[in-house]
Amino acid sequence: KKEVHFTDFEGKTSFGMSVFNLSNAIMGSGILGLAFGMANTGVVVFVVLLCCIAVMSAYSIHLLLKSAGVVGIRAYEQLGNRAFGQPGKMLAACVITIHNIG
């Protein structure tokens, strides 16, 4: 069996660039999707759904950071590969791609 070796990569971006990247992702085409969602669900249901999605996203990031601290995994594809092998890696990559496409 092949031994798994993880390499630790030092980040080379500044805090300002990280904030810019996060802001760019938040204010992208998702703004249009949020307006469409609120128009179709109403304010109350929209706020409830938005809060549920925020909680699930925060928990997902928490789990990813926890796995990064334990085994050095820093990406969902790597986590899928470590947990379920190549099918897990492909599933994670497909889900992320579909999510990013919209």
C-alpha cells in the first residue's frame, strides 16, 4: 500500500488580498440569486432559509478547518479523497463545480 504524504504549503497572500477575494466572492452573481430567491419565497421564508444555509456553511467550514488541523487537509477534494478514495474526490469536485456554475 502506498504511504500517504502531506505537504504543508505556506500561504503567500496578504490579509488585504484575502478580504478582497472574499468580498468578490460574496458580491458576485450570488446577489442576483438572493434577490430572485426572496422574490419567490417571501421575506420571512427567505430569512429562515438564509439563516439555515449560513449555519450549514459555518459548520462545513468548521469541519474543514478541524480536518486541516488533524491531518493537514485544506480542500474539500482532498477531504473526499482521504475519506472515500477517488470516488469521494470526484464527487466533491463535481458538487463544487455544479455549485459554482449556479
